Amino acid sequence: MEEFDLPEIQRTSLTSVALTLKTLGVDNVLDFPYLDPPDERRLLEALKQLYYFDALDREGRVTALGKQMGRLPLTPSLSRVLLGEARRVLRCAPTSGLHAVCRADLCSAIGQGEACAGHRGSR
């Protein structure tokens, strides 16, 4: 057994790290001064995954969806699934009773307050 374990940033997925840095305004996450720099190949893979999740555009800028994903305390893959499902539910959920409350909560969670303002009054 090694005397010291590998730093976490060198042994876990970097999609959350890359998305967080991007949403904080770090354009070049490859040149960021990490304490324990991760492998460049793994960072590039993380950026590619974020592009596939529509969190980044072709130029590597954070999309509106990417900003929403970054606000959730989930991995980018899970936040992408949750936000995709939330949008589906908001398009087809009934607007009365419990559905209206859930709908308003979903609107708030994904930052669609203006678009969903009519649902808040039904709480």
C-alpha cells in the first residue's frame, strides 16, 4: 500500500470540477493552477462529456442549461437527467392541486420563475 493515497482530483470524474470552474468564469480549465493537477486527458474527456450533455457549446462556453446544471448539488450527468425530466413534466403536468405545487417547485429549481409565475399562486 502506498504511503499516501492519490489526491481525489486524480482519481474521480472531473465533469463536476470542469463545470464548476467554467460557471465561475475560468475559460481554460486545462491551465488552472490546481494543487494536484489532474491528467490533461481526463480533463479533456470531462469537457467532451459536458459538451455531450449540452452544458457547453462548441466554443466551450457554458450554456444556459449548463448554468442550471451547475446550480444543482448533483453530478452533471444526474443534473442533466433531472432537468430534462423537469422540462418534460412542466410541459405536460396538470396545473391543479399537488401537480401545481410540484410544478411550481420545479419551475423554481430550474430557474424558470418568469415562465412559470402563474403556477406559484396555486400553492
